[in-house]
Amino acid sequence: MTFPQIRLYTGDDGESHFEEGTLELPRLEGTARRSRSYPTTEVSFEESPPGSSLGWHRAPARQYVITLTGTLEFETRLKKTFTLAPGIILLAEDTEGGGHRWRLTDDQPWRRVYVILK
């Protein structure tokens, strides 16, 4: 069992890139599945209203972004795009370089959880 995951990172060229993958959930006792544990420093919750967008920026820290509602289009400065929706985990690691931008593409607010990693 896995969760879909998108990793957003800074490449050797100093620009943001992304790759699609999965977050593995190895089988544990019974029918429950769980990922490994990750050391964290803080957790916060945020909501942006429908129609929101954010211009070019970098991730402020290496973090998981867990979308609860809303569908977004992310874009890198290299004009590459990906869609982020509930159920897709974003690992934002582009803390340097050109950064990325996003915009909401549906009529829902973007409700999300930020989990800052050590």
C-alpha cells in the first residue's frame, strides 16, 4: 500500500523540479499499514480561500504539505506543472533557487497541514 507523493526539490541547475513517486506503507500487525516515523519540529494548519494563488517563492523549510481540500496547479520557473489534490502528499524541499508558484483551480478553499521535518 502506498500514498501518491510529489517531491519538489532544487536541482543542480538551481531551479525547482518535481518528481512523482509514492510514500510507502509497509504492512504492520493485523490489517493496518503505516509508514516509518519522521522526526519533525512543528506542525501547523492553514487555509487559503477559493481563487487564491501565490507568486514565486521557495519552501521555507523541508516539509510535508498534506492537502485536505482544494485542487492546485503548481508551476516551476521551467514552465513544468503538476496538480496537487487531496490524497497526494507533497514533500517540499526546494528551499533554495528559483522556487515555484501555485494557484487554486477549483472552487474549494485550500486547507492543508504543514509538517516541518528535521
